Amino acid sequence: MNELLDNPDALSMSYEEWRSWVTDVLKEPRFRADQICRWIYDKKVFDCHSMTNLSKELRDRFAYESPVRVPIQIKESKSKDGTRKFLWQMEDGCRVESVLLDHAAHTTACVSSQAGCPLGCVFCATGRAGYSRDLTAGEIIGQFLVMEQRLGRNINNVVFMGMGEPLLNAVSVFKSVRALNHPKMRGLGGRHITLSTSGVPQGIRDLADFEVPARLSVSLHAPNDALRGKLMPINKRYPLSALVEAMRYYKKRSGERVTIEYVLIEGVNDDPSLAFEMAALLDGLGVYVNVIPYNPIADGDGAKPMRRPSESRIKAFCAALTELSIEHEVRREKGTDIMAACGQLAARA
């Protein structure tokens, strides 16, 4: 018996592992795996004793052998625009945040993949707060399912854009995507799942070859190595040439358009000339650009404060993108009043 099935983390189990565990450990017929997955992923019932179509003996054994452990909610913050931010505590005490975004026609869950982040992007509160550890697949899935439970209905989309770099925790992230996508589990369509990366080329290639057609979002923030290296230390390890090559591989393999995230910072990367550099860098990729006016975070370490550009600077940058026929939009602010917007998550109580 493999280690997972000897000491199973219920939410980290794949459908195939559920079936093996049910038959090999519980000595029950395989359909019990379907019943259990339906309780967890469809009905959002995490207490084994409430799974009423299982015998009492089986419920007791299930609770003893592999209780369903979900993140503990420490705090929920609600924005005036409907955004909800959750602070979770995991079994070992580490904390992460995730966000529920309410749009007119759909809802999106923004989940974390690491406790903190090791990349240290200068404009991001998560990176400044440091890194504790990777999350397990079950801890990632748990954020999503408990948000659905709190909401009282299914969430339409999930984006791995919370705390951490998903492609530095690829094994757990890909396993969580498989579970969320599997028709016997959550059944979320691949095109409703987006992974956001700061630029891990091999991870992008692995996503391109992945059996679930998840979408890719790349945090670019600067179109040349000199500037990007100042904003994002990862660029020193993986320069733009390697990143763009991986993006081209993803586009060729998946046929999906890559979304570019570009945080616009006053006097740093908001000059319209940089839009022309970006067009040259990404020529032929047919990208879609999310222009994200900088969201404020606490200043620290004596660093010069970063600021959001004026409306005129934002319009000038976007006008350059329009002139270059690059599809784009300025991301509408959501959750800034509760520090839930892009770059603001820091897992503070």
C-alpha cells in the first residue's frame, strides 16, 4: 500500500486514490468512493457523520481513518463592492488568504498555493511577507470548497492568483486542478481554471502538456530584463527570452491565448514607450493584457513608496496598446478597501 493510502489526506486524494482506498482499506465496494466524493464536492459536507447514505459503522471508520480536514476560517472581510476575503488557518497553524470575487454574471475564487511567496516581487505584499511552505493539494482544494459552502452555491471560476507561485508547487497545484476538474469530483471545466505565474518556464511547458486544458496568465510587469529584474527577482533566474519561448510553446500546444498581467506603477513602468517594447517582445502571440493600476501596500525597508499612475497616464499607456492592436482592459478595482486586490494579500489577522 502506498504512503498516501496508509495515511490519507482525504482532500488530497484523486478519484483513483479514493477508489483504491475504499476497496483496499475500507473493504467496501467501489461505488462508495462516488458517494463520498458527492458528499464532499457536490454537497460540501465535510463531517463524515453527516454522510447519511453510509452505514454508521462506515462513517465511524471513515472519521477515524481519514477525516476530511478543511481550512479553519479565522476571519472574513467584506468589501463595499461585494468582494469577500477569507483568512484561513491550516492544521499546522500556518495561515493563508483567498478571495471570492462577485461579478455580475459569475463568481470567481482566487486561491493560494503557498503560505507566503519566495519570489519577493517589490510591488507585492505577499512577496514582502516571506515564505513558509507549499500547500498540499487538499489545502488548496479546501479553500475553494469552503468558499462554496459559505456562498451557498457553486463558484464558476477558480484562479490560482492568491498567495504564492503556483508553478513552484506544481505537483500539488496540478493535483488540485485534476480534482476540481474530475467529473466524479467537482466537475469544473478546464477553461474555468486559470494558473497565474511570475514566469517559471518549465512549469508553463508542463501546463501546456497537462491533460486538463487550464488557462495561463503571466505576470509580466516590464518588457525588458533590466526593468523586470528590478521589479521581479525571478527574472534573474528566468530571463524574458526563456519565458517568452515557454509561452510560445504553451500557445502552440494548447491553442489558448495567454493573458498578460501588467501592474502599472507611476514613474516605473507606465511610460507608453514600454507598450511598444511589449508589442515587440510578444509579437505573434496574440496576447490579452490586463492593465492593473498599482494597488497600495505597506511601505517597508526604507523603500521609495510606489504609487498608482494618474488617470491620464493610464489612458496614455492604454492608447499605445490600442495603437499597437493589443487587446486589453484596465482591471476594475475590487476589494482594495479590505486589502484583497492584486498584490495585497498578506495573511494578517
